[in-house]
Amino acid sequence: MTLTGLARLNEADAREARALLLTCAAVPRWAEEIVQRRPYADVETALVAARAAAEPWSEEEVDAALARHPRIGERPQGADADAAHSRREQAAVDGTDPEVARRLREGNAAYEARFGHVFLVRAAGRSAAEILAALEERLTHDPATERRIAAEQLREIAVLRLEKELA
Ligand SMILES: NC(=O)NC1=NC(=O)NC1=O
């Protein structure tokens, strides 16, 4: 039986529901907590609970989840669901003009050299130019500020992905 919408979270078996959540953010403890608190009255309640449960992600959990995100501008490979999410989210960056693509590549490299992890931005709904502007602005931040922002973007992407999955 193919479950749709909120039933994909509420009615799937726990293993499937966990797998769905892990494509939104690779944080097993978070996925488990959301599964344990099923059923949710509606999608909005599930999204609010998912966002709240993401608040206490540890440094290690953020690092592990960040590592799952392809760089902005590098077409995400892979057949798994999170790669498909990334391709959709980064669609605006595909085929962008060579100058923007070059500056994104350079900015990503500079960001990783400075902060030690991938530049993570909620790409869905943003143009390549907006993403480049965010990258070049965030390069000026201190590490602690960037750490906080990257974790916040990770949470935002996770909830947006869950919203997409439950639509
Ligand atoms: N490095 C990234 O920011 N990657 C991504 N942002 C998204 O919104 N989806 C991604 O894959």
C-alpha cells in the first residue's frame, strides 16, 4: 500500500518512518524522537515537532548531517532520496552563468578552508546570485557565528524536506 501525505509519517512502520526522516537530516536520534511521538494530528503539528526536536542537535550531530550535503553548485550524484532533495533544492544553481559558477566554486573552497565544513545554505527558493551573496557575506563571519548559522540552515532544510515529503 502506498502511503501519502501525513500517513507516510504516522502510519508507516517505524523503520520506514525513520528512513524518511533521515533523508531530511542525517541525525538518527532526531529521527527516532519524531517517530516515537507519532501520530501527529496534522502536517503543521509534525513540522513544529520536528523543528523543536532539531533545536538540541549536538556539534557531532550537526557535523555528521553537514557531511551529507553536497556543495552548492556540485550537482548531487546518487540515487538516494537525500541526493534527490539536493538536486531539487539546488535546481536554480544548475546552468548558472560561468562567472557565478566560478565564484561559487572559489567561495566554497575558501569557506571550507576557513570553517572546516561545507558551506550550507537553504538553497530552495534562492537564485544562484542570492546563494553567492550569502556565501560571500558569510565568509566574513567568525567561526562561532558561522557554526550557529550553518546549524540553523541545516534545521531549516530538514523541516522543508519533511514538509515536501508529507505534502
Ligand atoms: N551545501 C548546501 O548548502 N547544500 C544544500 N543546500 C540545500 O538546500 N540543499 C543542499 O543540498
